Amino acid sequence: MLKSHIFMMREKNRVEQNLVEFLTKTLDDLKAKDILAIDVKGKSSITDTMILATGTSSRHLASTADRLMSEAKQAGIEVFGDEGKAVADWIVVDFGQAIVHLLQEDSREMYQLEKLWA
């Protein structure tokens, strides 16, 4: 029983790592800047990893969010929801084990999420 539990934990960690790698690589391909993945296990009850990225404009943020969700779905990754595209200075996309925060530079400086979760 213990060996199967350990295997399941390792498998979960591998899947989560693959998700984070997929999301950060896709964000980089979409020209997001200052991409940072923060492990929030034990700090957050809603996710294991927060990924922060900066966009160059509201249009860039909205298109990055749309493309990120589209490419994730094509890869078989479930998208649980998104918020903020109407205003597009801070867009959140929920992938379950990872939540992506896309912010314009001034919003990222103002909210300083790195300090909150680090």
C-alpha cells in the first residue's frame, strides 16, 4: 500500500512539473516577459503553483491568455476558467494545479504578487 501511495505522489509531481513546463514554455513562445513560477504548496489551498508573466499591452495580455488556453486544450490540458479579459490589466487563467497571472507591467509592480507568494 505504501509503495503505491509513493508512486501516485511521484506521478502527481511529474504531471504537475510537466504542466508548469508546458505553461512557461508556451508563455515564452507568446512573448510574455519576466515569467516566474512560484511553488505555493502549503501556502495556498487553491493551487500548487502560481505562474506570473508580464505583457506589453492589454491587447497582448488578452491574446496571450486566449492562445495559452487554446494551446493547452489542444494538448489535452483542462482549463478551469479565466477572469479579467474585459479589463486586461490582470488576467487569471486557472489550470487547477497551476494558476497563471498575466499582468501589465504597472499592475505587476503595484500588486507585487512575487512578495505575497514567495
